[in-house]
Amino acid sequence: MPTDCESCKKKHRAEEERRALVNRLSRIEGQVRGIKSMVENDAYCTDMLTQVSAAQAALSAFAKEILGTHIKTCVAEGVRSGDESVIDELVLTIQKLMK
């Protein structure tokens, strides 16, 4: 039975893509744990800020990867099938990313 629930949508990913995304997130998670450790060990402020910047850049790169894949697959498939609501959804998503 179809539903309007946004959180119910799913995206099938090839195992290789899923593994690459999880690996990227694991590295980012490690960066964040490193920053936490720096706080716990009274690291110098600029050293922590450098690591925060690196973690933010890694998350941004992750988001760009997901967005690119989303446009090439989900959005393109939606438009091809006549579902132009995917364009509105994409615009809202990009607006959220740009906050």
C-alpha cells in the first residue's frame, strides 16, 4: 500500500557503493572521536579548530557525493517517469544543504 511518508522512501544501493559510503562515515566518525579526545586532553584551540574544519570538509564531501548520486538516479528516474515532484523535493533539499 503506497504512503506519503517521506521517511518511508528507500534507495537501493549496490554493495560496493554502500561499503564506500560506510567507510567514509567511519573515517568521519574517527575524526569526531579524535576531536573529542583533544577536548578531553586540553588540546590547543587552533589544533582542535583545524580538526573540526577537516571533519566539516569530509561531511561536506559526503553530502556532495550523496546529492550527486541522488540527482543521477532518484531525480532522473522520477522525471523520466513523469513525477516532477522530485524537482521540488530536490530544490528543498539543496536549500537545506545551503543553510
